[in-house]
Amino acid sequence: MTNPVSTHPDTARVHDGVVEVIAARTLYDVGHLRPESHFEADLGIDSVIMESVLLSVREHFALSAELPAGPATIGELVDAVRAALAADAGSGAPAPAATDAGAADPVTEAVVAAAMRQTQYQRHQLALDADLEGELGVDSVVLTSVVAEATERLGLTGPAPDLAGATTLRALADALRACAPAVRNTAPSAEAAGGAGTDTPEPRRAPGSAPGAGPDDWDHRSMKDFTEQRDPDLFAKTRSFAGYLRSREKDRLYWYGMPLHSKCGNRAVIFDELEGRKREFLMFASNNYLGLANHPGVIEAVVDATRTYGATHTGSRFIGGTNMLHKELERRLAAFKQRPACIVYPGGYSANLGAISALVKSYDTLVVDRLNHMSIVDGARLSGAVRKIYRHNDMADLERILSRSAEQGTGGRLIVADGVFSMHGDVCDLPGIVRLAKEYDARVMIDDAHSTGVLGVRGSGTAEHFGLKGEVDLELGTMSKTLAGMGGFVVGEEEVVEYLRYYSNSYVFAANIPAGVAAGLIAAIDVIEAEPERLKRLWTNIGTLRGRLLEAGFDLEHSESAILPIVIGDERRAMEMGRAVRARGLFCQTVVYPGVPLGDARLRVSVTCEHTPQDLDLAAEIFVDAARETGVLPTP
């Protein structure tokens, strides 16, 4: 039987373009998308995704009129596009612009196809010489997936090459070509391209293997090596990672998730699951910056409200889940942040997901700092927007991106940045961001997760710290750190907050924080406002420990907050120093990939107002001794 798509050249061209768009928007393999595929029944494309597909198809073909919302199958959509193209041709409308991403050799084609699937861009949006971060928004995590898929498409075996230095798709293709010259003039097979009905290629690495191990049997893999292991068995990657994890735990290098057996103050009792016993540690891994999690007034408020209103409210805020304490908490947060209105989400992560995906759509542009929190990255992915990444705190690069995006699109622009960067401790250049946002007609959202209760005279966050209250469109925060509870929030103008209330899926379709938690958060705000000496004591402690660590020779980057990063770089050495620190009775976070990029490993030290001068002296001594033992600092 003849494929109906191939009976007319124009139909074939349009079909290919439509399928590329659908594949980019849904991450389906092209081979899975047939003319008779029903959008809902076969592909699971609901009305929300369909709206994005129709808009993207219209942009792809540069159609002058909107497409009808009626097509139920890919074939019907192809017919609708052909009709629209014919109408435009009759009216003299311009033809779609050509792109250099289409005419490519097999290696470049594999790279472009992988980039389309991993980024949801359409082919015509992927200029080969566009900067991966600044223009395409491809960060190191997405780049890993692009490289892995491209090598699979080309049928390459062995470890996936490390192409993190490539800054464009063309450079990526050139680097892959250099790794495997044999594929230069060889088109990928149907199997390598992942066509429908083919077997999945063999994984590049046998499960449980540890290539690159040196004479000392050190396993040189990181968590990056398990993100793209492909196998017909979906759980194969979990078995590979399990072996890696057990070996790290056996060497006392991975120590994540150990349970507390006490309150988390300046000291805490933790059950060491590797040794099977409880141990007391000097605690420098807590975000309880003002010590409110242990404040008697906060705890009593949680207990009283729970007795009065019950353990939880068993529903979303729209359907039986709003308590009077939710309303009061939103009023108090808005007043504390000195903004007109506030919306409370179940968590800080869901606040970023909900706010970004509600406001930013596929035709808009999200401009983000390279070191933003993963919740912002995931919010961008969920929104389907064009994402552009500017170099960390680099206002010249931000301006370059804003200027280009203003020339290229008609949608809106939202700049999102952490107030305090959670793994680096430095503060965003808010004055520069606000200035450029005004100049290029963009909106600004600042994530104050680690700024609330830390920055500003009153502790209200980054905008207060820079004297820019009212100049930031949206201020977002989490309540699981300084505020000693659970949940997230966004403050801003009333009409924007009300829009978020109806369009943020993570608010509309999720149960919110229990009344007892809300009561504790209100009490925490009371304490912050009544006891400003807590904030002063926090900054005294920050200054003391920061000075001691700098004097010892540690690299703390540009930290200006309660987060002090001890930058080490090498992942193995960072984990070994973390182990040496814990052996001496101090607990802090060892941060490796994916918390930071490979080669940027560190210890993350969190200071609180509860640390005593003796705690700080002991901590500095422990860090120095552990660093000398592991070679991070030279032995005197």
C-alpha cells in the first residue's frame, strides 16, 4: 500500500515539518508519528499541548492566519497547513525562511535531531552557530542528553565523549566527527536513529562497570554517567547506579539522607546508617538561619493550630482546602515583603514551577542566570518557552541576550535569578537586572529562597538589600529555610497574584500546607519582626567564620550570604574532605554533580545565628585539619 504522505511532494514537505514540530513539543520519536495518529487517543496530546503545537506549526511555516482547532490527527493537521499555505500563496504572503540546520551531513543531522528532542525547539530555530547557552538555553544537563542521543543515533559505542566545551551545534558536530571519523559520510541506520519498531541499541557501557578506574581501583564515574544509560529494560540504569552508590557508601563518601534523631540546632544527633549508631555533630548543613525551627513560640503555634484545625485539610485551596490561617499567612507575607499581594504554594519548588509555567508560554522568552536553582530550570521546561541563559551575574551578556530576543520575537520576556545562589553564596546583580529589564521591557522575578530572613535590614530579602523594593515584579521564596516551616510563596501586584491563583497548576491541583504549618509560619514572622538581634547575630557569625576560612587559604568564591562554599573542584578530593570533616564531628554538605557541574565540587557550609563563638572556632579548626589531611590545603 502506498503511503499517502508520499503521493504529493508538497504534502510530504508539509508532513515532515508538522511531524518535526510535534516531535519537538512532545519528545516522541518521528517514526512514531503517523498520519493517522490521533492527537488524544494515540499521542496523549491534550488541549493545552495542542494549543502550543498549533502555534508552533504556524510559526514554523510562517502562516499569516491562525490554524483551526479542529484537526484530530496528524494527517488532518497536514491538510489544514496545506490549505493555509495555499491561501497565503494566493495573497502573496512571504514563504518560510530557510535555515542552515536542514541541509546537513549525517553527523550534523544527528546532532540537530537530538537537540530538537531534548530542547523542544523546532528545526528552523536551531541555527548551527547559535550559542548553546546564551541563545538556545542549553545548559550542561541538557547538553549531556543531546550528546548521548546523538551518539546513539550515529551508532557509536563506548563511553559518551565529553563535549562540554562545545558552545554551538556546529562545534558539537565537529567534535563528534573527530571522535568517530567513520561516520563522516555514513548515514545513520534506522536502528541508530531510533526508528519505530527497531530494537534499542546496546548501552554504551555495561551495567555495573567502572571504566577509567585507576590502579587504586577508584571509580571515576559520577552521577552524570547514569542519566542517559539506554536499555530496553527501563530499570537497567537503576541497577548500574545501585552498584556505584554502594561503593561510594562503602568508602564513606556518599553520606546523604542520614536521619536526624534530634532538633537541628547548632548541634544535632544523626543516625549513621553506615556504622549503625547515633552520633552528635556540630551542624553546618542547616538552612535554619535564624534558629526559628526550634523557637518555643513557633513550635507552640504549630501544636495549638493542629489541635484546633486537625492534621491537614484534605483538599486543594479551591476545593475545601483553604483555611483562615492560609489567608492570614498570605497577608503577613505580603506585609513582610512590602508588596500588595501574596500566593502560598505547597513548596518553594512548586512555586517556581507554577509561577513560571503560568506566566511564560512557548512564544515567550525566559532569560535565566546560568547558576539558577533547578526548580527554575524545570519551570522553564514545563512552560515550553524559549530559554536563554546568561553567564553568571554577567550584565553585558544579559544585555546581549535581551537585545537579540527583542529583535527576534514578539512575545514577552521574564528574567529570573536567584537572590542568593544556593551553591555559591553570592548575590545576584539586582540593580543591573532591574536596569536592563526597564530598558528592554522585560519583567523580573527573583527567587529569595536563601535571601528571606538573611538579606536586608529587616531580613525581607534581595530587593530590600539593594533598596529596590517595588522595582522587582515578583519575589518568590520558600518557607522551609529561615521561616522554619514548609511551602513556597510569590508576592507581587494583586492582579498578577490572582492570575497565578487560577493558572498555576501546582496551586490549583495540589493540596496546600496544613493549618498548623501556616500558624507556625505566622509565628516565625512575628519572631523575625520582634527580635532583630537574631539577624545581627547571624551576620556576626558569618563574618567570623568567613574571615577564619579566608585566612586559612580556602577559596570561598564571592560569597556574601550565610552560605560559605569551600571550593575544591575535583570530585574525589571534595568527597574525601567531606569524609574527613565528618570523621572529626562536623556535618556539612558535600556538593558534587548534579548540584554543581563536574570539576566544580565543593563543601557547602551554612551558618546560623545559633552557632556560638566556640562552635565557629572549632569549625574553622576542623576544616583546616581535614583540608590538610586530604591535600586541599598544604601541610605547614
